[in-house]
Amino acid sequence: MKINHSTSSRPADAAAGDAARPQAAPAAADAAAPSAGLSVSPLAAQVRDISARLAQPADDDIDTAKVEEIRQAIAEGRIRIDPGKIADGLLATLRELGQADAK
């Protein structure tokens, strides 16, 4: 097995390399616009776009009013949770997943 060292393990070399290297720009600037002369692969661009979307709040995915309504109903005892029904549903899902894996 061959090990290829791409960086020096000597502190003097690392310090000299750091002095010659420009200061890193903030991450937000990197995500906003790639550096001049730098080519970004389509996959890297897609990952950057997904990261940006995940970093933003996505309130449209969750109906917060409905969640609050359900919380209030549970707190007031208007909704009864049947653990047996939940267990039956979980077992049915596991059976379906097991059948899908067997195919």
C-alpha cells in the first residue's frame, strides 16, 4: 500500500506556506460567487445550492398553526393517543418495507 503525503508534516514548512497563502474569505462569499478562474463542477454547484436552501428556514413545509392546534388538543385531552394503533401502523409499515426489500 502506497501512502502519498500531500502536505508537509514539518511545522517550518507549514508556517512558510501559511505566510504565502492569502487569507480565506468568509464562507458566505464563497457560496455567493466562485473565484475568478475557478471552475466548479455541476455536482459541486448542486451541493452548494442545496446547502443554501437547507440553511434557510422552510416554514412552508410545516403547517405551524396545525401543529399548535394538535399540541393544544393533546394538552386539553381532546385527542386520545392509542399506542396499540401506533404499534399496528409501525408493524404494517415494517412488513411493507420487508416485502419491498425481498423483491
